[in-house]
Amino acid sequence: MHEYSIVTALLEQCEQHAETNQASAITKVVIKIGLLSGVEPSLLATAFDTFKLEGRAKTAELEIQHQPIVIQCHQCHERNELKERTIICPQCNSFDTQIVEGEELLLMQLELETD
């Protein structure tokens, strides 16, 4: 389950930001998970709850924003947002598309508590 290693890296990044900002606690972590990122949001949430128990994030809330797939079609030049795992243009049924968004896993926001 690669979600464990992803959460470990995420929590390390959060701890670094907290240290830089002299925060005593991390209260909220907001991430964006793309539909094609290869990450299962429910498994990531479970891993987060398991691994956050040490450090400044022990009481942190995890908010997950789901990023649909956004493709650019090279045939009809339309840009489309897709909520299912496909790269076929819904306008012209072309496979000649480019994924613009939907493959990423991003840390969007951190809420920190300072003394």
C-alpha cells in the first residue's frame, strides 16, 4: 500500500512547514487528489489517521479535494473536465488528447497553531 509512504512524506512536509513557522500544532491539512493520481482517497485518509499520532499533526483534520481529469483535445481544440477515468474527448471522440489536470497529489493548505 503506497498510501503509507505518501502519508509519511506528506506529514514530513507538514512538519517542516510547522517548524519554519514556529507552530506548536497542525490543525488542518488540505490536499487535492487527482482522479488519475493512483492514490485511493479512503486508504490515504486511514493512513493519515494512523500516522498523524506522532508530532504536531496528532489532532489535525484531513480535508481531501477530488480533482477531476481535465483534457485538451488536439483535434477539436476543446478543453473538457471529466469525472470518469478516460482520456477520450467527449466532443469529437478523439484519443488525441493531453491530460492537463488530474494526475497530481498536492498539498493545498495547512492550518497551523502558534503559541
